[in-house]
Amino acid sequence: MDAKVIVFGETAIDRLLQWLRSTGQPQDIMDLVRQYLEILSKAVREENE
């Protein structure tokens, strides 16, 4: 079986930090989690293309 590996690392965290800085204000933890999951989901889709 050919398994796909998702690497969680600086790239997603860096993108999350960029998003957080761009908002210019503190964010609720749930908003941070949602945004992080969106970033990871996008990374997986890009990897599969």
C-alpha cells in the first residue's frame, strides 16, 4: 500500500503567523485552529495535484 505522508511543520505555522499578523488584532483560539486546518487542507490539496 502506498501511504501519503503529511508533514506538519514550519510552513503551515509560518502561514498561520502571517495570517495572524495580517489581521492586526488578537484572534480567538477557535479562529486560529480553523485557519490552521484550512492552511493544512490547502497544503494537502496542493501536494496531491
